[in-house]
Amino acid sequence: MTDPTNTLPGVTAERIRERLPEERDPKAIKRLVAAREYLDGLSVPAIEAKYGWPAQTVYSWLDRFEGRAFEDALYDTPSPGREPALDAAERRRLERALENLPAEAGYDASAWSTALVRQFLREKFDVEYSRRHVRRLMHEAGVPPVGRTTRSGPE
């Protein structure tokens, strides 16, 4: 089913065709393809059938082109997310502490474990993180947690 009267205000099929080869963002490419197909006369159900994109998603993409500037319709607005519990200075203090042995921070241990880093974070910064997040922080600081098993090949 094609409809030659499909329009998107301020958007032309030619503009989309010029932009499409330059675009690298996968979501923006899908939005451009949906808009191109729509402007070429395909109905939303036909676009859904052709590409497997839910009709509601296609309608949402087309609405973006109607309600926003062309460039703004292509990309999602960045979402800042939650503020980190540790600010940049605290994060550096943690990384410096992890560069040294736990004994230098006042702990009776020979290496940092996730439990010990969690304790350090609670005591020094009044911050509570999950073990998984602590492991991520340790990894980013280049400190492997104690207790990880590694496998070595045959000797």
C-alpha cells in the first residue's frame, strides 16, 4: 500500500537520501529509513511488515520529524542519569588508596577485596555500593579483587 500524499513538514525524501549514507548512528539510520519509506508512499503498517519495526515505534519516529528540527529528530536527548555518589575528587582518593596496600589505609589485609573496598567506601565517604559496582570501580582503577580464580594452561 503506497500513499503519494504522505508528508513530513520540513523534511524531503531528497534530504533524507543525502543524509543516509553519511549517518553512522544505528538508531538514526532506522529513523531515516522509516521517514524515507513513508515519504516514498509506504504506510506505517507496510513499513512494519517490511522491516519488523513495531508500528508504534515507526509512528513515534515520524512524530519526531514532525515536532522537531531535522537533526534533533535523528538523535535521542542525552539523559544525565543519577549523580554519582562519589565526586571526581573522592574517586581519585579511592583510586590512590587502591594503588597502595590496604595496610596503608589502616586495614589488616594484604590485598584489596570487594568487601574491604566496600568497607573503605562506607567509612571514608559514607557511600554504599553493591559488590558488582565495587568490582567495576576496582577494575577501572586497575586493581583486581582478591579471591578471583584464574586458570592457567598446562605446564
